[in-house]
Amino acid sequence: MSTTRFALAQIDTCVGDLDGNAAKVIATTRMARERADVVVFPEMTLTGYPIEDLALRATFREAAWNKANELAAQLESEGMGGLYVVVGTVGTDHANGKPRNRLVVLHGGLVWAGYDKHFLPNYGVFDEFRIFSAGERHVVLSIDGVRVGLAICEDIWQDGGPVAELAAEHIDVLLTINGSPYEEGKTQIRLDLARRRAAEVHAPMIYVNQVGGQDDLVFDGGTFVVDTDGTLLQRSPMFMEDLAYFTLDTDREHQEVCEVAPRMDPDEEVYTACVLGLKDYMAKNGFTGVCLGLSGGIDSALVAAMAADAVGGGNVYGISMPSMYSSQGSKDDAADLAANIGTHYDVQPIKPMYDAFQQQLALDGVSAENLQARIRGVIVMAYSNSKGVLALATGNKSELACGYSTIYGDAVGGYAPIKDVFKTKVWQLARWRNSAAAAGMGVGGLHIVGNEAGDAGVQLPGGVMIPVNSITKAPSAELRPGQKDSDSLPQYELLDRVLEAYIEHAHGRADLLADGFDDETVSTVIRLVDRAEWKRRQYPLGPKVSALAFGRDRRLPVTGAFRE
Amino acid sequence: MSTTRFALAQIDTCVGDLDGNAAKVIATTRMARERADVVVFPEMTLTGYPIEDLALRATFREAAWNKANELAAQLESEGMGGLYVVVGTVGTDHANGKPRNRLVVLHGGLVWAGYDKHFLPNYGVFDEFRIFSAGERHVVLSIDGVRVGLAICEDIWQDGGPVAELAAEHIDVLLTINGSPYEEGKTQIRLDLARRRAAEVHAPMIYVNQVGGQDDLVFDGGTFVVDTDGTLLQRSPMFMEDLAYFTLDTDREHQEVCEVAPRMDPDEEVYTACVLGLKDYMAKNGFTGVCLGLSGGIDSALVAAMAADAVGGGNVYGISMPSMYSSQGSKDDAADLAANIGTHYDVQPIKPMYDAFQQQLALDGVSAENLQARIRGVIVMAYSNSKGVLALATGNKSELACGYSTIYGDAVGGYAPIKDVFKTKVWQLARWRNSAAAAGMGVGGLHIVGNEAGDAGVQLPGGVMIPVNSITKAPSAELRPGQKDSDSLPQYELLDRVLEAYIEHAHGRADLLADGFDDETVSTVIRLVDRAEWKRRQYPLGPKVSALAFGRDRRLPVTGAFRE
């Protein structure tokens, strides 16, 4: 037989949930059993990914090992022992007792130790060299005479190593399992890379990626297959679970093209990543609802829209907390938004509490401004506690980078859906969501994991989601009369460009001036960013959507940081 | 000449402060110039340590390189060019552009590239493999014919590598520069290790360590020299800057014993580490005062005592925030403590604010308990903002591990002095501090960096610091009538032993039962610890004093963590 049928199982796993992940492998394999010889799951399927220091617990590794054996036995007992089921898990390096990032093959009721990841990424969000020891040998799996080369994620991102060795092995296909987090623009980069590797090993390449949110990462899926000549043969949709099929015919020079999902609109991509990150964070932590302050501003409006898309407006508690400095426009905008997306909506004026504090403390200036924000933080957390819902922080990446927020005030929350979205992009996403609403996409109409039906969602009355006024008005914290963000920060269009150069591209002061930014702006931004590290470290988790997110993928000292 | 005179400069550097660190090298070298041929500074002297991802900024590396050259030129211009000044800094690997952890020698007005660290620790608090590329070559420095082998910190902790190679090099002395953070019991471990390495290279070994707090690490100094046969020849005191001397006479089989500082009492050691961590965090962030809530309980009493020892009672703002559930005893204890250590002391009853919130929110149960803690958090932050002082979180490691605290309530603060101290140890440290007070050690009488005078400090009126009642009474959060910690947690004597086994020794459920702990306790502790990860991640920085602190040296997923 010259054809081998691969099922590509793009699933959403949960870190540490060995039972749940194994159950998903079984259920998915049942679905694929008639149409596939090989069923391929993502990196570290059984354990979830990334498992971080959990891998260092011997008891966890033992439990994972037992679970793999149990799984193999169950597949066999259900008559699926003839399939080759490729899963990722954690192994142990018997030479030094360290964990390994391992691919195993379940077949004939047994666990066949397969391949150990060679390149262990240790940059950005990745801590793998910290945890794992590296595999040394490349592996070719022979399935009824078809030679399948194996690799795990980072192995294809580095030159040399196992993939280079496989080039001399006359393999029929390169099979890679991945846990590759989403970032803007990565789809094309992955595809280009895969084309290079397919050419290098002279064989088609299969790329199976996990999907779903895990803490502050979002995995976009986007599983695909490229032919030896670079032709895209298959592509799964992003942000949803998917079971796709690819048939390898070793008698053919070129493989047959299967279903290729279209690319998403770039704004839709980021918006959906944020929604999925939130939805999965809630699901994996046992939350069914959220609460957040609705100020009438664009940040809270966008986050509320995302929350409604993730779990439905009826599971969102929007709290308007006006002060003496809140404009009527802001109050109206908050109410309109809540009505549009169907959230619970309460008004909790903060003046009585503010007066009670001020009676004793008599604060002024920034201290009095922070007091307002912190009273709101207490109210949001009171809703979170009493209703058992997740509090959302609504800060964006621009203000987070600059420390333009009140710690324990507007920064409170268990999850921060737009922490990696610059302010200018916040406006863009709001506009995109409104245009999707106008085109008929109701609340919950996104195609994401757990919403596979993918209908148009709950229709919006006026076909608009986010009040236009929230998008167009000048941003203000409304903590004193007439306050505008631009009193403290450069205009966001300018600020975001400086932030991108300073943070994402690591430009120093001289570079920034050479980029054409003026000295005052550069000095302001550098001073703000360098001082905000401590605040950022206390900020809730949120989905990474850019190449360089604040948080775990950027580690800076708090004290005495270098001033550019 | 057969003798070489080494000055061992145990200094406190600040990360990123190239100017300040270079100035300290100059000043220290001036002091040593008449008595030394070689002046040795700690690991990464110029940059501070650990610099984390700051090393990845090309502009920072360039600035460090320029600073090293400037420093060499200045030494020369001051007539100190004849000395060999050994400093640590960041270099660049020209093969791949990655940073290197480098030792350089300043001599004759020039920077002599010396040795690049070979073993890059990437466990616990260390992220070096993430940042640096590894040096490949061992180096022997020849100073007037005396052969000096070089190593940097982790190089001596791993077998093999450069130290093993130096064994064949007939060196006269092994010179190591270190940035080795404090943990309980490490002094002896380091000494034993050094003895092994000295024997291995057949030469005396010099161990120069940095001292001082840097973010959540405390470096204890404790610089020392051991002879080839393991004899301790010199030891500097811990927790203070020190300039010691050691003369190597290559004609002698055994070197002469110099000054050996005595070991500290174990409780004094931990207490002093916490005080130094706080003092340096303040100094390096520009704070001169602190504020904290004084509940009358032992945690806040101990933290207040530490703060007074760090910066003087007059720079401490103690705030009593009684509620309807606060006992008279607690209020008296708080007032007594404040009087003993001479802090500012304000009473801010929380009932008016509590009533204002409850008028609108009508919370009950845990939500109402959290509300009290959060009102206190707002007040503490109001003091922090309005007085420009650092807010201290007073939680201990036991409650932090179990999540027994209110996020944005008692957990607020910029620094948490006892976050790595178990509750049973909190009592022990309080007793130690009181016995030191009884023996005449007043407020500020500790021997730490910046307090080198080391007099008895400001005398306490009654010779007691922490009210005995705060130490002896049953711990309570006083958030509802008659509440005791033991309602929610096992007794601390038991809890701390389970925590130590579960966290520090990574014992699983089966191990814990085999350790003799009962099933109910084990289940309770595991459930609490596994659920508290998110809260811990939001907790302020605090000094590491144990082998395994929560925080940066333990990375766990928040979502779906493995249940033992």
C-alpha cells in the first residue's frame, strides 16, 4: 500500500489535566478511526503545554507515564490498537533524572517511546531549557514501509539538529507536533519556514498545532500540510478545534490538495485571539461569568464586547461607577454598550465611599485620583467575590507599558484581555467588531473553540456593538475635571510607534532619535517605561498577541533599571 | 617576588547603575591601593547582578563596555594602573551577538578581556542560559609569574568544565568572583564546596561574593579564602560591605590565616537578610520611608521591627485600622509596638468606609471579610501615595503558600519583607529580635550594608521590641467575631512541616502520607497550595531566604494545575 492516511487533530488541551486530555485523545481517535491510519495530536498532548516547573515534579511525570499506558490499553480495548496515535507527553531522561519533551506512539496497546525534542527554546515566553534535557537522536518511524521523520516544534525553527539529519534519511514525510503560540503575522512565517524544511528533507511536511488559551498564551492552531515543492495542501481554521485529514501517496510526486481554510482578516485574528484567551482562561479555571467596570471609555467597552463574545452577555456583569468627574456622555456610553451586548448592568456611584475616605484621609492631587480608582477596584472585587465571577482588568498595552494606571485600582482583575494590545489597535479592533456586527455577526458569533457551531450569534438590535462615541472621543481617565490622557502621555498615534520601537525592536535612545522621534517624546517614553516594571509585574495574566508581550517574555529587574 | 597581595572587595552594586558601580570600584580601589597588587570585585560588578533581559539590549552592553574602558583609564590617570583590578561585566559573543557573563582585568589603563562564565545556571532564580552564551575556554592569568586560575560563580558548582581543566594547569590560586544569593544554611555548603575545589586544583581558592539586596534576592557576601588543604584562611562578615586582604605566598606550602569573621546566629542571619533586602530595595528605588498596617498581630509587628532596623523608626508609618472585630488587645499591642520602635502611628478606623460600601453592596460572608481587608489596602496605599513612602505587605510564606490572604487587601505593597519566612519562623525571629533587644541591640543596631558603624542603635525603652502578646496569642485575621487562623488552616507547626515537604522537597501525595501526615491535612494543604498560584504571582517582591522561595524560582501554570 502506497497511501497513508493522517488525521490531524488540532485540539485544546489543559495543563495538568491528564484525565481530560486523555479523554479528548480517545474521543478524537474514535471520530477519526475509519478515515485514518495515523492520528496526530499536538505537542505535550497529555500533559498540556506549557507545563513549566510542573514537569520537575516526579509524581506528575509518573502520573503522565501511567496515563499514556492506560490510554494505549484503552485504544486497544476499543479496537483502535491498529492505529498509530501520535501524542506528546513528558518523559524522563534516565541519565540525569531530568524531564524530556517527548513524542510517543500509541499502537497495539503499547506506548512506543518515539522522539525527544532536541532544541529547547529558552527565550521570550519559553522556559524549556530550564526544565527539560535535550534529545540527541533523530527518529524515523516506519509505518507499513512509509518512512515518517519526526520533530517537535522548535526543532524546525533552528537550523541543524534532527531536521538536518533527516534530510539524509530519505523520509516520505516530515511529521511535526507543535505548541506554537499565536502572534500577529506568525501564520505566514510558519508557512515559509515549513516550505524551507520540506525542501530540505525532500518530503511533504505535516504541522499539527495545538489550539486554545493557556494562562497568558493563546495557541491559534492553523494546522497545515505543505508539499515538497511548497504547495499548501491543507490548512485548518484558526482558534477552533479541528480534525482534518491528509492522505500521503508515496507513489505520487505531488500530493493532492485537501481543504485549505482561508486566512482571517488581521483585526479579526487579534480580536478572536483575545476572546479565545479569555474564554479558555475561564473554562480552565472554572469561571462561567465575568465582571468589569464600564467607564464609557473604549478599553472597557472593547473588553466587555470580547467577554460577551466569549461567554454571552448574560454572563457579564458591567458596573458603571461614576464619580463627580464622570461626564454624562460617559455614563450614557456605558449604558448603551451594556444594552447592546445584553450584560447585567449596575450603577454604583463612588461618592459616598469617596467622602467616607476623605473625611479621614483628606487626600489631594494624584493620591485623591488614585483613591477613586481604588474604590472602583474594591467594588469590582466585591462583585467578583459575591457572584463568583472573574474580574477583568481593562488596561491596554500602551498604558501598561507607561504605567498609566492605578495599581489596585483599574489594574485589579484576574485576567486582562487586552494587555498586549496597543491603544491604537484597541480602536482598530473596536471598529472591526462594529463592522462585523453591521455585517450580521451577533454576540458570540465568532468561530472559536467551544463555539464550533459558528452561527451569527445573538443578534444586536441596531447592528452596532460598541458605541461610536466611545471610539471617537478623546481618551480620559476622568479622575479630575477636564483630564485627558494627552495631559500625561504623548498622543497615542505617536506613543505607540515609540513604544513599538523601544520595546519590540529594542531601539536605544540614539536609535529612537535616529528614527525621527523628537527628544522630548523619547525622554518621556523611556522614563515612563523604565519606571513601570514593578507595576507590570503585578498585572494580571492576559493573552499574548504580539511578538513581544510584557510579562513573562520580558524579564527585567525592578530596581535600578538601566536608563537609556 | 613570591607574594601577591589580594584585596577582596565585597561590595553592594545596583543593577543598571553603571556610573554608581564604577564609582564604587574607584573608591574601593583607592582604599586598597597601598595594600594590594590585585583588587577583586564580585560577579558583574559594573552592571550589577542579576541583570536579566537588560543584557539583551545592545545599547546597555555598549554602555557597559564604554564604562569599563573609562574606568581603566581613570584608574591609570589616578596612578593605579599598576594594579590588577578584577571586575565582572557583560560582554558580547561576536559569533552570535549574544551577551556573555564576563570577567575582565583593568590594568595599565586598558581593559583586558579575561574569562567568560562557562556554566550558566538556569534553575531556581537563575535565568542565565536564557540570556548569555557560554564561554568555552579556561583562563590562567599570569601576574608577575603567579598563575591565577579564574572562575565565575556557577563554574565551581558544577563538576567538570573550566575548574576541572585548571587542575592540570599548575595554578597558584583559584580566583572566583560570585553573585551567590543568600539562603539559610548556604554558608557551610559554599565552604565545603570550596574546599573540594581547592583540593581539586591543588591551590588555595579565593571566593569574593557580592552583598546587598537586589529586587527579590539578597546577597550575603561572606567572602572567604580556603587553603589547598581546606583550612579557612579568611572570612568577611555577612550582609555588610567589606574590604579584606589576603596575601598569597607561593613559597609556602600553607598560607597564613588572616581574619575570620565568626558565624552568625541562624535566626540573626535570616532576620538580617530580610532587613538588608528591604533596606536595599528602598535605597535602589529611591524610597526613604515605609508605611504598613499594624494589626497587633505578629506578622506586621515583625515587619515593622525590620523596617525600623532598616531605616529607623522615624521613617516608618504604622497605621492601625481597627474594625468592629478588632480586639482591644490587638489595638493595644499595635500601639505598644509603635511606641517601642518609635514609628509614626495613626489610628484609622475602617467602619465609616465599611458602612458606605455596605450601604450600596450589602455583602456578607467572605466577601464582607475581604471588603474590610481591601479598605485597609486602600488606606495603606493612600499613605504610600501621599507621603511618598513604600507600602509593605506583611504576609508570611505559610499564608502566601496557602492563599490565606486577601488580594488587593492585606496583600498590597511594593515589597514583602517576610514573604519567604514560614509562620513558625516568624515567631522564632520575633523572639530572637526581642532577646537581642534585651541584650542591648537597639533599633538599627544590626550590622548591615549602610550601617557599618554597627553601634547598638537607638535604645529601646524597656529593652523589648515586639510585644510579647503579639508573639504568644493565637493568630487571627479578625475579620469576623472569634475568627482564628486555625479555623481555615492546620495548626502552623503542622502546616509548615507539610508545606516544606510538599513545596521544598516536591513530595507528592503518596510521599506525604508516607511522611506520616494524615490524609485530611495532606488533602487540605495540597488543595490550598495548588489553588493559590495566581495570587502568589501577583504578590510583591520580597527577599529570598530559603532554598525554594515562591516567586521567580518556582514557575507553575496558573490554569488547571496538576492535583497531587
